[in-house]
Amino acid sequence: MTPEVKVKRKVTAQLKELGCYYFFPATGGYGKSGVPDIVGCYNGRFFGIECKAGKNKPTPLQEKNLAEIAEAIGIALVVNEDNMNDINVLLGAPVKNPNQLELNLGEFK
């Protein structure tokens, strides 16, 4: 299993726990290139999550797609090993672990 697959599995486990609607879009053929690895909806908010491992960064096309999501008032995230355990916080879900970082997304709504 590659490091990026480990990140994706950790992310999807948390999305399932939150009850999110999500999927992995197909980008070949008729799909759009640069779309985030995971797209979905939580509490009425669209999100796009680009999963990376190590020091890997999104490509310019991935950055463009994430920026378009953010401009449309969606949640655009780049997740790696450093923040892969914080999906509930990044999506604005209630914090269950008192040691977990809290993030106020009110300014983005």
C-alpha cells in the first residue's frame, strides 16, 4: 500500500463516520483532469479533498480546481499525514477529541 493510499483510507474512514456523501471521481476519458481525489457533501457543504503523501504538493491544475471550489464557497482541502486525522475539524464537524484542534469556519460560510 502506497503512503497516499494510507492517507485516502484514513480520510474515508472519517468521512464514513461523519455520514458524509462522497466518491472518488473518474478523471480519465470523459472526466475532468485536476479534480480532487475525493469529492462530496457534509451538512449541505460541498467539499473537495486532494490527498498527498510526504512532501508531495498539488499540481497547478489541482490547485486551480481547489481554488474554484473555494471561490464557489465549497470546502477545498489538501490532506496529508500531518492533518489526515482532523477531517471532522476541517469539515466543521463537532470536535469529539478534546485534544484536537478546533477550527472556526464561520468566516468562510
